[in-house]
Amino acid sequence: MGIFDRFKNRAAQDKARKMSDAAEKKANEATGSKHQDQVDAAQQNIEGRLGMDRDRPEQQ
């Protein structure tokens, strides 16, 4: 089982998405939202690499 196989599970994806949102919020708070665009781009990049694109419909 590869490291990315666990993200096929919807519950794990939901938990990872919540953690990603929390990390984004913390980063924005720490920087006073000065780098909000870069933080958002980094979050989207990471989620895309993990197969968690928010723009794509959920696959079953």
C-alpha cells in the first residue's frame, strides 16, 4: 500500500482537508495575512498532489 492510497478513503480525505484548512488559517494568522495568496497557492498545490483537488467533483 502506497502512501497516497489512504487518501482514497473519503473519511481520511475529509480529515486531511480540515487539517489543511487549519494549517492555512494558522499560517495566515502568523503572517497577518500578508502572504495569503502564497499560502493559498501552496495549499492548493499540496492538495492537488494528494489527489484532493477541491475543484474536481468527488469520485466514488
